[in-house]
Amino acid sequence: EPVLSMRGLSVDYLTDTSPVHAVDDVTLELHRGEILGLAGESGSGKSTLANAVARLLKPPALVTAGEVLYHPAGGGPVDVLRMSPKALRKFRWRELSVVFQSAMNSLNPVSTVGAQIDDTLRAHDTTLTAAQRRERAVELLRRVGISADRVRSYPHELSGGMRQRAAIAIALALNPEIIIMDEPTTALDVVVQRDILREISALRREYGFAVVFITHDLSLLLSMADRIAVMYAGQLVEVGAARDVHDVP
Ligand code: ADP
Ligand code: ADP
């Protein structure tokens, strides 16, 4: 059962010369609660696909064909590419959030990690009291391996691994059904990377969200992903169970 489905999705970058077909006729489903690995060499279109689905594309990127449907639990499908601004405000963070390769793209450098979770909660869930938000911030940080004494830390006071954990905590804050992770561990050393991958799997089991985990390193996905999709030159060239997908072109 899909939580998100893409059909015939194409995205071009309109450059001065000829357009770059960054995503070319991609049809792909994300199943509810699964970890879907999205692999492919650098430049194959993974980030463009992710940003299209999250409605974070900026010019000169343009969706030229296809559709993206979000399937809320117990509701009819919603056309993501045609969502109203109001629907979009609810979709982001509450239903889908993104963790980028650089935590600095997700974190605000002049605000503590606790305050950033608090801000995210306050902006999207007005039913929580200040005390409830504070409690939830501490709990979320603990879940991703950041102790309570770090709640008042600024991003620059944390290691790269801790910053990425904080970005994951913020992405989890509103309990979304879909989390897109775009090379979230690529900049980290191998040991930290392995720990974070294990924790993402554990968090997924606990919270039940679906993950699109993007990486150019197929080997990372073999142990964590339920299914793997491989892109090459903008096209989807392989989709299958992790054990059946062996090589990236
Ligand atoms: P990946 O995430 O797999 O590394 P990208 O989605 O970043 O791939 O890039 C897909 C293609 O789109 C590449 O050919 C890349 O050069 C091109 N591209 C990405 N961003 C831009 C941009 N802002 N302007 C023009 N071309 C771009
Ligand atoms: P702006 O400068 O308008 O915030 P962005 O491109 O950073 O532009 O963000 C556009 C919208 O997408 C904002 O509403 C923001 O809350 C949302 N957004 C930004 N980053 C993420 C993310 N990592 N996950 C979910 N939604 C995001």
C-alpha cells in the first residue's frame, strides 16, 4: 500500500543552452512504513526527484510532466504538485519532512537545537503548551542520542554527527508519515554513519514512518533498506528488494 506515488514524473533544469532532463519519466511508489533506498551515481537525478516530491524545487527547475500523489491514511489521494499554499503548509513537516546532507541546511545557526524543535512544534501544532513542547524536544533529542544537557547547544557547539542527529529530531518532531533523507550521513565518518543508520532503522520501527534514503553508496543500503531503486541519467533503471539489487551502472 503506497503512502506516496510518482507517475511519469519529469523535471528539467531550464538553462541558457538546452534543458537538462534531470528526472525523466519516473514511476515509483513508496510503501507505507518502508525504507526505500534511492541509489545512483552523482548527477543521476536523486536530489531533484526528492525536491520535486517535497515541493522544494526552485527555478530553473521545472516539473514538465507527471504527478505525485500523497495517500493519507484513511483518505483519498492528494495531488502534491497542485496543493494549495494552505495544504502545503500542512504537508511539510507534519506529513513529510526532509533531512539534507548538510545539517546546516536544516538547522538555524543562531538558535539552540531545543529552541528549533520548539519553533517547529509551535508553528505546526498549536494545541501543545510550552511545557509540552519543551518535554517533547528533550524526548526527541534523547531518541536520536542527544542528552538533555545539549538541548541548549547551538549547532556549532555540536559535532557533525550530533548536528545531523538534531536535524533528524526536528524532522521527526511532528511525527510525519514520510521522511526523505538526502545523503544524510555522507559527510560523516564511517563509524558515526553506521550508528546513525542503525538508529534510523530503530526509529522507523518505533514511529512507523516511511523513509526515502538517498545515497550514491549502494552498499550502505543493503543492510537497512527494504527496497532499493536505482537511478541513472534521470531514469529509474532498477527497483527491487534489497537482496536482488546488485549493481549501480
Ligand atoms: P544527484 O542527486 O543524483 O546527484 P541531481 O538531482 O543533483 O543528481 O542532478 C541531476 C542533474 O541535474 C545533473 O545533471 C545536474 O547537473 C543537474 N542539475 C542539478 N541542479 C541543477 C541546477 N540548479 N541547474 C542546472 N542543472 C542542475
Ligand atoms: P523559505 O526561504 O521560504 O523558508 P525554503 O525553500 O527553505 O524557503 O522552504 C520552503 C518551505 O519548505 C517552507 O515552508 C519550509 O518550512 C519548508 N521546508 C524547508 N525545509 C524543509 C524540510 N527539511 N522539511 C520539510 N519542509 C521544509
